[in-house]
Amino acid sequence: MTPSPTPENEQNRTAGPEAARHQAVVGEGGIIDRIIDSRIDDLIAVRRRLHADPELSHQEFRTTALIAAELRDLGLEPSLTKQTGLFCDIRGTDDSLRPVALRADMDALGIPDLKKVEYRSRNDGVSHACGHDVHMTCVLGAAMALRAVQAAGRLKRTVRLVFQPSEESPTPPGALQMVKQGVVDGIDSIYALHCDPSFDVGRIGMRTGPITSAADPISIELRGAGGHTSRPHNTQDLICAMGLVATQLPAMLTRRLDPRSGVNLTWGSIHAGSTFNAIPSSGQMQGTLRCLDRDAWDSASTLLEELLVMLVRPLGVEASVHHTRGIPPVTNDARCVRLMERTAAGQFGPESVEAAPQSLGGEDFAWYLGKVPGALGRLGTRTPGGRTYDLHMGDLVIDERAIRCGAGFLAALCVQRDQKR
């Protein structure tokens, strides 16, 4: 977290009492650095406890209890939300300033943990393969540092910590539940980090405007008479129809929608039949529709149904599509991005800020940004020179130095919010 010796840092050292006080909080050796350095072993231990006991969406009971206990140990009073999840305020000195929020997601994925480490998941088929254990730990670390800033009388603006359930499940998305429960009512802006193993530790990826895509679950059901595989001409060949849908529907979408919209339909599950010599009478397909563009997202549902009927009509098969409107793109606010970039440059040096490409992945953080401005950044988790892992894979390895970076960055971000420039 040591900033590079830039002209800006030199200016801070000589710009007067206010800059000096700010430097004592967020600068090298300041309050934030000292607290996180002194608690880093504790934070890593918390991360490993979370990693060893992952819980699926809407089931984060033990996770919520663990985070609540850690916050209470800091002298905070977390408020539990419906079922799982919580939020907690660290009070600032100026009540005229609207609070700023930090968000961490809590749920794990239904993916086995393939790592051979002592803290690997104890829950069969469930793991933190998206780094949510790190997200929670970073926000908890920021809370530790901000409590010390508060104790020193240097925290102007109240900070709201949001620990959100069910980011991975679109039915319903946890962020939308939190918004409906009023968690961001009266909030000035909200920020989050998401682990990114394509960036080295110490790097923060940022992008103004859309940084993720819309992500919608798609379910298709096909029905036909079925029959013996020796007489396909006397049946409605469901397997043949499913093959057409699986290959041609994604291709046809790209010819009917603007290619700049980044439309992508990918299947995750196809099921039909139970034996080798009978054509089944029903089948199901499930996948995800992703769109970089909001207009394409708005028109995709009607177009999907139209194209599906066209594809299966020659085979006499009936088909229906269920399109669940999932998550809109995360669209980062320009002012909030500038604040994050300035904070990262001050914490890690100007070279630490990298341009993040727009991802086809979905993130329900978008629901907060429909209510208040904010931004999502990419937290580098790759060991420099090491292997590039991928999210949603059971062998995902996080360089735990990312916890120190993420916690310090988020804490500094909240203080930097009110630093005059």
C-alpha cells in the first residue's frame, strides 16, 4: 500500500495542515496502513474460515453470523436483514453529509473446491469460486481501519457496510432485495471490488460506463410425440430439434441484433431421454443470455420466442421459452470512477490503475446503481508472474496479499471522498 513518490504526494506533504492531516490517515504509515498491517493475519484467518464453510445463495446463515460477530467485536451494531445478510454504519462527525456505502457479496457457488489446502471447503460441491470470501474480508478490513479513523476524529462521512446475500442467484437477486429493504436509501454513493485473476495483486481495474453485461437465465422446453429410434419419420424427433436449437438459436440472435450489442447465448444444461433406442417426448435446455447493450437486452425476449418457433416448426415439435429478466449491466458513474482511480494511484502508485474491459459476466451490483451512483472496480488477485486462474472454477487460487490491498483501498476511498482537490 506504499504510494510511489509522485509530485502529487510531494504536494500533499507541503500543502498545509489539511493535507497533512489527510496524509496522516491515508498516506504511507498513516492510520489505515498501520491498522491493516497490524490486523492482516486476523483478516487472512477470517477469509480462510469463510472459505472453508461456503454457503449457497439464500442460505448464508453461518456466514452472516460470522460477519456480525466480527463487526460486534469492533464495537459496531450490525442490523440483520431478512433471512440472511446485514448492514452496519460507522458514524462520521458530519451528519450533513450523506453516507457512502461499501458492498460485499456473501454467497458461494455450487462448484467443488479442487484446491489441496488446509482451508479448502468442507461442504461437498460448494466453494467460494468467485472470491466472495475475499470481498467480505476486504470490507471487514476496511471497517477495522475506519473504526480507527473514527476514533481519531478524522471520519467526516458515515460509512455504511453492506454484506449482501445471493449475488449468484437471479431468483431473486440479493442486491434487489437489499434495495427494496431500504439499505441504500439516503446513500450518497456505493462502491465495490470484485476479484479479478487477470490482474496482478496491487492493480485495480477500472472502467467508466458499462463494466459488466446483462445476464438472464433462459429455459426452453420442447415437446413431441416421441417413439422408436428405428422410425424417426413417424415421430417428432425431439433430439434433432434440440440440436438445432442448441447450435442455431445463438447464431441467429447474432444476425438479428446489432453485433455491437455483444449478445451471447450459451447453454449450461441440456437434458432429454433415458435410453438409447427411444426418441423422448420432452426435453429441457437451460442457458444464459448476456447483452452488453441495454437496448438489445430490452428486445431479446420477443426475438428469442420468434426464432425458437421458426427453428422447430419444420420438425413438428412444440417449444416454449421462459426468459427471466435477470441483471442489467453495471454502469459505473464517471465521478465515482475518478475517485476510485485517484485513490488507487495514491495508495499503490499511478501505474496501479488499469483499464478494465467490459465483461460478459453479470453482477447484481447493477441494482444499487439504479438507485444511487457508484462504481465497481476489479481487484487484482494474480501472483505476478504466476498462473492466471479463472472465476467460477474449483481450482481458483487467490493471492492473499489482495486482502491487504483491497481493505486499504476501500478504507482510503471513504476518507478520500471528502478530501478537497
